[in-house]
Amino acid sequence: MNVSNHTLIPHPFPPNAPLDRDSTLVLRAEQLYKGFTLHHQGGIRLPVLAGVSLELQAGECVALAGASGAGKSTLIRSLYGNYRTDRGAIWVKHLGQWVNLPQLEPHELLEVRKKTIGYISQFLRVIPRVPALEVAAEPLLELGTAPKIAYEIVRGLFIRLNLPERLWSLSPTTFSGGEKQRVNIARAWSVPYPILLLDEPTSALDATNREVVMQLIEERKAEGCAMIGIFHDDEVRSRVCNRRLTLGQDD
């Protein structure tokens, strides 16, 4: 795929993908390789992903499984473009066209993140003095949503996630882990992304809010959203995931 500095030239379809414009395929990763060089340990090269491939269909949730260090978080971050893969393709259906994430310019990748791929990490990017309401509404505001509507959507999510109203106008800097996680979930859930990447979205939640998040995932799947996630909670994984992809040294 040829990409200029100013214009995104999408590939009409990824190689070997079904040539059906109504296909439910929304993401295809092909033979991903990713390793890290440990500069403080003599330049040792640590391979993490070795030939990982996957396909993701609209309306399904795929659980990433494997031992600690197998590359689950590395894969999630690669699919979001936080990590550049060493080899391989990540085809994403963006606004009806196929684009290959590793070949995008930074501003093009930001457009894909803004409109197509949402990401819930384990950690909330906390900005001092910025209220939780504004932190969660930021993705909607960047899309041009009117502030009144954006804040109304976030307030509804905060209520559903049982985030106390007294916290809405405060910076999440001093929030508990569970409170920060709920702000993070509301932030991602406010935008109807076609694809969501979930890195342990319920790890810091109590049983009540874990149930809320499972319901949110089920509802978004029913709307056609495709998800890939890391779920260490067996109950959550068995309830919301359609299948699993196990990573390991032989992938």
C-alpha cells in the first residue's frame, strides 16, 4: 500500500480477505512479529510475538489467553499502534476501506483511533485539574460532538457505572483504582467504535460494577462492535467471549 505524507490511500481489501463488501470482517492481523531489545542487558533481543495471526468479525469478542509474558498486552498495543510490529500486516476496516496500520503516518493512525478503534487500558491517563467528566468526554468532543450532548452521554455512563456524582467535577488524580477504571470505561464507551480493545477492563472492579461492564459488552456486541480482550476473570471471559486465541512461544 502506498501512503503519501498528506493523503491516506486505502487498499480496497486485504490480501486473501473475502471480496464481499458486506463481509463482517473488520480486522485481520497477518503473521505479526514483535520483539524488544534489552539495551541495559547487553542488547539481548527478546522475541514476544512470533507469527501471530487472527481475524475479527463484527459482533464477536475474542479473548486472548496464554501464560504471563506470552504477548497478550503486546498484541493489544500492536493492534492499537502503540507498538510498531517488526513484521506483518494489521488490516483494519476504517470508514468502509481497508488500511494497514503499520504503514500509516502518525496523523492517519490518529484518525483510525478517533473513529474506528477504541482502547481501554489498565491505566487511566490522568491530567491534573481536569475533571473526570471532561476526561471521559474528550473523545466525543474531538469528534465534534456538541459539549451538551457529550456530557449528557458521559453522565449517563457514570450513573450506570455507579461513579458517585460528587467525583464528576474532580480530577481523577486521587481516585481509587476502580474509580479510575470506570472513568476509562466511560471514556471508551461514549463513542460507538466499530472495534474495541480491552486490556483487563474489570480487573479493579467489584462484583456489582463487573456485572455492569459485562452488560455493556454484551449490548455493544449486539450492536455489531467487534472486541479483542484480556480477561483474567473466568466468569467474565466465559460470559462475554465467543472464542479465544492462545498465545505462546510457538505462535
